[in-house]
Amino acid sequence: MNYMALPGIPRSIKFNPLIRNRDYVVRQLLNYFEITMPELQRRSRKRKVVQIRYIMFYYLYTLTSMTLNEIAEMFNPAVTDHTTVIYGIQFVRDQISIEVETEVNMHLKAISI
């Protein structure tokens, strides 16, 4: 069994030839949401902040070569380990698969990185 592969998250995405720079992705998302990184690193449970964090997890994982632990460290102390990052990525993927227009879906359609 390959312990490097996580259930539910395909690794084929990680070998994308269009891998982007981490700083570029973060800068674009912070500009779109008009929020600062220290606000996202605070231990806030406000829905707006949590959804932005999850969307950032999704884009950082799919568009860069960052690992789950590296993404978690980036949002420390709000995110203590990689399991929160896994949950956030799955949350966004579930929102994408839903046919109903949700707030997350609207953001994902409007963001162009």
C-alpha cells in the first residue's frame, strides 16, 4: 500500500505541468477576497473566514506543489495539522459537485488564477 497517497484526494493533480508559484496564488486569492493573511491565521470560526481558508487550501493543493503539512503550517495557529486541510479540500470538492448555487460555488466561478 502506498502511504503517500491519501484516500479521496487523487495525486494525479499534483503532477500538473501548469504548477503555479505559491506566493502568486496566495496574493491573487487575498486580493480577490480583500482579506489579509494575519486575519486568516487567527483562530476565527466565522463562516466567511473559514470558507476563504478552505478555498485557499483547495487552490494551494491543486495549483502548487505544496504538501498538506506545508499548507497547514502556512495557516498556523488557526490550522494545527494537515487533517483540517484535507477536510477543507473535501468540503470545496463537495461544493463543486453540488448542482445548487452556493456561496463557495460563486466564488470558485469568479476566481481566475
